[in-house]
Amino acid sequence: MTNHQSYRYAVYFAGEPKGEFWRLGSKWLGRCATGESVESFPVNMGIDPQLLRRMTSQPRRYGWHATLKAPFSLRDDVPFFQLDETIKRLTQELTVFDLPCLVIKKMKNFLALAPLESTQLHLDLKTTGSRCVEALHQLAKPLNESEIAYRKSSGLTKLEEGMMLQWGYPFVHDLFEFHFTLSNGLEQFEAHEVKALEDAAHLWFNPEMRIRFDRVSLFVEDIKGSDFKFLKDYCI
């Protein structure tokens, strides 16, 4: 593993690999980032499994996760073992806590599983997200001009653009909202399809499930455009 060097890495929270929460999320997306096969989504959830598959094609590529440090490339002078050691040190500084109750909600133009209240009101989550961004920023290759232009084309606010230029990603620190993406952009689907998706999500994800934030996970995009894969867990 110390020789592993890939196009991009990302630091996520995804729960315990093979655990119930990981299994539920992976089955929803139709792909497990560990490479294990995923059972067919049940047909009695009020949505055609093929429609669900179409509506989740974008998050499927990234695997089941909530972003802590958005995908980044390592600087040319940073070997993989330095990233590995940095995450190990980072997790020694973090504390274990219970995630707040997660609910189905619309965020911008997509469906998500997220805390009912803003992440900014949950100090454990907000602090953890900020620590991940800060600890790994020094290892990341700066965005190039085309990447900056691509981000700007999505219609960032001045504050979001400033965060992007400083930290390589717009939605960090005071703009960080912890969430698990459940769909593609909803504007490309019919109203009845979106309703079916929401209803199925409410049935599939148990809002009373207790989820411990006790680890972070390193995912990897081996070559540009490939699916992100689970690489390693770092327990807190």
C-alpha cells in the first residue's frame, strides 16, 4: 500500500465496511465501493429498480459516503505514505460521537440523507469536517485553471468561490453540510419519478438508526474517470 499512487483521493465517512449502514447505502446506489457484489434492490419499495439505477448514476461512481475532504490529487512531491501517515495522525486528534438523526431532504437540486438541522449547529460534525480539510490541504495539488473554471461555471456565490480558491472546494468550514447524496440532479426527472424516489428513500433508510462516527475512510480514483473505490479505514 505504501507504493499506491493514484489520480485522486477522497476522505469520507461511510460507516463500517460490510456494516448495516454501509450495506443499505450501497444497495441504494447499486454498487459497493469494496468491489463486493450488491443484491438487487427490492421491487416492493414503490420504485422500479431500473429507474432508481438511472436516478443514482452520478453518486454511484463515488460510492456510498459523506464527504469530509473532497476529491483531490496529491502534489507531485508528496508520496502516498505521507498521505497515509497524515490521516493516521488526524484520526488520533478526532473524537468518537453519535451522528445526529439523519433524515431524507432535498439539498440544492438533489436528494440527500442529512441531519435535520444544519451541520453548522452540530459542533462535533462541523469541527471534524474542518479538521479534515485543514490537515490534508497541504498535501493536495492546487486546482488548475480548467478546474477553477469548471467550478465557477456552476454558479458559485462570492463566498463559495473564495472557499474554493483557498481550500480547493467551495463547501467547507462555515459552508460545510454533512450529507449522503442519494440522487442525480432532480431537475432531469419527471415529478412522479421524484415522488417515487422520495417515498422509497423514506421507506429504505431508518431515521432511528444509531450511527457512530468512529472512523474515516480513504477512497481512491485510480485513473481519471474511474469509479471511486474503498482503499482503507482509519479508526478513531
